[in-house]
Amino acid sequence: MKRLADIAHSRAGDKGNILVLSLIPFDEKDFDWLVQNITADRVKKHLQNQLQGNVTRYVLPSIKALQFTCEDALAGGVTTSLALDSHGKSLSYALLEMEI
């Protein structure tokens, strides 16, 4: 079984209690496959232990990337969270562990 990490990389950013995850294929030829298969629902299910709110997916065809905005994802946000990774940076790596 392959993982997303085999075909893409990811970055994470945060603002308050909102996490933004990017998903960018190493090879542009995999972009259409990502668009068809990596949905907001699939990301939410894969990260269900960390993401409490809505997940919205944005398709960015001009740069061949996907962006996922994850609400209520950081246990209240960086300044209020007691979580070990209050910025959510490790969730970009958790996303790449998704089996595809």
C-alpha cells in the first residue's frame, strides 16, 4: 500500500484555532489524481482524532496544489492550547501517512 508521502509533500500553517494544510504532488502528473481522490471528508476522517471542526478543500490548479482549511483543529489555538504541538506542524506529516 502506498502513502501520500510517496507522491506528495505537505506544509502546515496556523491562525488561532484554524490549521491550513497544503498538499503538493512531487510530479504534476499526479495532481488530477489528488483532486479526484483526496477530499475534505477523507482528510477529516484520516485526522479525526485531531480535527474537531469543518474541513474545507481548495483546489489550486495554477500551482498544482490542494489546500485544506481545518477549523477547531488546534485545541483552542497556540496561545491557549496545552497540546504538545499547538501549531499543528506535525499534522502535515500525519496527513502524508494516509494510505492511498
